[in-house]
Amino acid sequence: MIFGAFPCAEAEGVRLAHTLKLPQLKLRKGHVLSAIDVAALEAAGITSVSGARLAPGEIGEDDAARAIAALLATTGIVARPPYTGRCNLYAQTPAVLCIDAERIDRLNRITEAITLATAPQHACVRKNQRIATVKIIPFAVAPQRIDAWRKLIGTEPPLRLAPLRACRAALIMSVSSATTDRMLDIAVDITRDRLETLGGKLALELRCNHDSVAVSQALRQALAAGCDLLLVLGATVSKDRGDVVPTAISISGGVIEHFGMPVEPGNMLLTARIGGVPVLNLPGCARSRSQNGFDLVLQRLLAGLPLAPHDIMGLGVGGLMHRVSEDEAIAAEEPAAIAPTPRSPRIAALVLAAGRSTRMGEHNKLLCNVSGVPLALRVTNAACASHVCQVMVVTGHESERVEAALAGRPVSFTHNPDYAQGLSTSLRRGLRALPADIDAVIVLLADMPGISAGDIDRLLDYFDLAHPCILVPEHEGRRGNPVVWPRRYFGEMADLSGDTGARGLLEQYANDVRSVAIASPAIFADIDTPEALAAYTDQKQK
């Protein structure tokens, strides 16, 4: 292959290195110039083009990508048409992706001209999800390079899918005096969704006392019902092989296979078997929709993959789990149909500006200036400048003066006549005033002058519509405000009373809370007294 600049008079048959835009013609990268194209270039005053001319026998980038992808396609894995030297492979069915990583490394080391990128080992993939990409780096490759790939791949491609099998699962939940029906109902809903996402079914739900005899009886009931996967969620997390749930498994004739896993969250998971039926003693994070170690184990079980202690102990690399946005974005020039882009979450800002500010003396603290801007306006402006879809301000004490201070801002107001009864009444009033299509709310206290639009947006960026969790800002190991609350908590937030806000819910749903690092200590600074206002103003002036 000859690459370089070619005079237009000699450019027929050259593949363009870069896209050319002419007044009435667009020639894309990789396009092979015809005599008509060359005439158009010359008419546009272009004297030379950058590109490549293939040598006899060389294979063009698209044909080479197609040939390599065909070697990798196997049961359940198909390749789509190539474009710009790239050919993507897709899963035809929900499955767990199994990769011969050592062989893929060897393939990628054959030549720099051919590359193969894959989804992670043991990724749980959906139907029509992209799982690998072949990319040809130059415009063409020699056929012997493709032959080297063909020889190493042989008859067994290094990618395969382990299809998810249907299962009939039982969820056994032990209860204590601190357990509420709502906690149990939420756990059932989350477990059912997890199983159904993987093609399984929650066939039986059993609730019993948190003692070994009661749990053992429930295990026997589930086995008698024909369940082929037993999930046990204890009132407390098992701390030892001799704890309540492991003991119940043992007296039911089961064998404890492994306790603990190098995955966070999820490290307290225990695996066992009663006869041929797998039993999982779940960690507390199984109550959360956020991905955790339970997901990794469940996916492997339903795919029929090995789950011996050795396999669990090998999950440490990548075991520190966090929200991952799957790479489903395909280049615009790909001829295959592109799945619709998931909608963005609708998150509203709720600014609580109803308090009496009794510790400020005769002044309404929300109308006090910091660097010439009233407190309430500083926070409201930060919300307006962020990516929230709506800003709702809850007023109460001196509502007319507060609204006047915010005049002209693109916000909605709702008045709380019960503001003297505490913060919870403003929270309740604000939530009820929000539209029904809001996915989450970020609750802002109007007396926190340092909160910026960037702080708000950083929290919003971590909100996952598919797996919504409570987002709390954290600075140097301490948590602060504001907090993002998914819609599913609105009902309980509206039932709060007193002046402590939703702090109790953060403790109750600790497994659903995710901390988001914020660079500024502004998440702690609120203004309650004249002294605090003076100190903050002095600090700002310095």
C-alpha cells in the first residue's frame, strides 16, 4: 500500500484518507475516487488529495474486517456489515459472555494492523447488544495477516455465549422486631426484577422468624415446592458460618461451600447447596437495585458457569463495583439500525426556603446578603444554572419577601402554611407540588450559600435511571447536603414529621445510598446565626 499525497491528475483509484466537503459533493474517508470524482475535485480548485493506493493482492479495510469478524462469529454471535474498517459483533440472545482472554491477547499481538476489542469477561449481555469490535487500522492488510488470525482462531472462536437458563427461585426472608412489611415488600420487588431481567422467576416468597429452626423449615418448604434456586435474606447479615442462616442450611442437610467474596458491595455473600439445589445467603446490599456481588453470582448461576470457591475468590479484580454506563453508542455511519437513545432522567430541584430563622434574631437569614446576593437567591440561582428540569421553591415565613427576592427567576413557588412545624412540612409540600413525571428530586437548603451549579450537576451525573439510588455528597470522608432522592422514596418522605428532614431514611436505606465525592466543603456550610454569617462573609472576602 502506498500512502501519501497524490496529485489530482493521478488520484483515480485512491482511497481518501480524510473526508472532503465540496460545495455540492461530500466524499467520505475511505471512498475510492472515480474519474468523475477527480474532475469534481479539479473543478473545485483542489490540486492534490491525501490517501492510499492498494498494492495488488492487498485486502481493503472493510473486506478485511468482515473476514476477521466471520472467524469470530459463532453460536449466538453475529457480525453486522462493516464500515470504515470496523465490524461489530452482537449477541443474538441474553447470555453471559465468556472470553478466552489469553488467546485474544495473542491475536492482538499478531500485527498492529488488526485489533479486537471485547466487552468484559462474564458480562451479562442483552439481545442485540454489541459485544466485540474488529477494527482494521490501515486502509488495507496483506492476506497473510488474516491467515495468521485464521490459524490461531481455528475452529473454536475465543468468544462464546453462555445462555441464561430459566429458574424457579424462592426468596426466604427472616424477620425481627425491627423489620417492617415495607422493607420486605421492597426486597421482594427488587429480587423479582433481578430474576426477571435474567429470565428467571420468583416463584415463592416465604417469611419466617429469624432463628435457625424457622429458616430451616422455610428452606424445606421451598425445596418441596420444586424451587431450583433458594435465596435467603436474613433479618441481619450473617457474620459467621455458625450464624443463624448458615446453621439453618446445615440442619436442612445442606453444605456450606464458600463464605465471603472479594466484591464490594456484596462481600458477605455465602454460597451453599442442599442436594443439587444452590442456596445463596444474601448480603444486605441485595436489598438495593444498584449492582453488587449478588448480581455477579446470580448471572453465573443462571448461565451454568462454575461457581466454586476458587471462582469466587477470583472476582477481586474489578470487584470494586460502581455505576457503569454500557457502551451502546454506535458510530453514525454504521448502516445497521441503531437502538433508540434512552431518555434522560427528569430531576427537579426542591429549594426549602420556608423557615423562620429564629437564631438569626430580627433578620430573615434567607434575605441576608453574602457578597451582595441574598442567601435564598444564591441557592436558587445555582439550581437554575444546573441541569435540573424544574426548580420548585417552598416558601413559608415572610413568603412575599422571599418571592420578591427571587423575582424574575425561572422557578415555581408553593407556599407551606405549616412551616412553623418543621422542615418535614416543607418537604411534604414541595414533593406534592412536583409533576407526576419527575424521576427524582435534589433537595436544597436555601441557607447553604456555597452550593454551586457544578456541585448539583456532579450529583445529577451519577443518577442512573435504570438503577436509581440515593446520592449523597461527600467531602474528605464526611457527608453533607444536598441529597438526590429517587421517586420511589417520595411516599415515605411525605410521611416524615418534625425538623430533621429525611436523615432517618438515609439510615434506614443505607444500602441504597451512594456517596459522590465533591471537591468543595460547601456541602457542610449553612447559615443559622449572625456569627455564622459574619464568619462566612469574612472567609469569602479573604
